[in-house]
Amino acid sequence: MDDPTPGELARALERMREDLRLGFTAISTRLDRFVSSEVLAVYQAALDRRLADMDRDIAKQAERIEADADKRAAHQRWLIGLAVMTVVSIVLPLVNALRGVP
């Protein structure tokens, strides 16, 4: 067996160094795409606050819709009563006139 010469050893070491450098560069590039746990925690806290705000807004809107429905029902009852009173105030004198009641 032939032992490698110092030049061959130097070239082999240089190739290994280059392979290691490329490997570490690839690892570094991959790690740069990850989010740190601190940033993730801040993001999640902000997201939780935003969702809580949205829940409150939805609850307020539901209360407004319910109040509007109650108002609408009251207005409808009032209009029905008004219509009935109008019809009665027109029909009653006609009926009395037909019956001969002054």
C-alpha cells in the first residue's frame, strides 16, 4: 500500500474543509428561516389579544342585533295597532251610518 504524500493529504484536508464550510453554510441558511421562540411567543400573544378583541366585538355586535330586533318588533306592534285603529275609526262611522245610528 502506498502512503499518501503530504500534498495529497493537504488537498484532502482542503476538500474536507470546503465540504464542512458548505455544510455549515447550508445549516445556517436553514436556521435563518426558523423563527426564534421569543418572536413566536410575542406573535402568539399578539394573536391572542387580537382574537380576544374580535370576540368582544362579535359579542357587542350580537347585542346590537338583538336590541335592533326588539326595537323592530316594538315598531311592528305599534304599526299594527295604528292600522287597526285607523280601520276601526273609518269602518265604525260607516257601520253606524248604515245602521242609522247618529
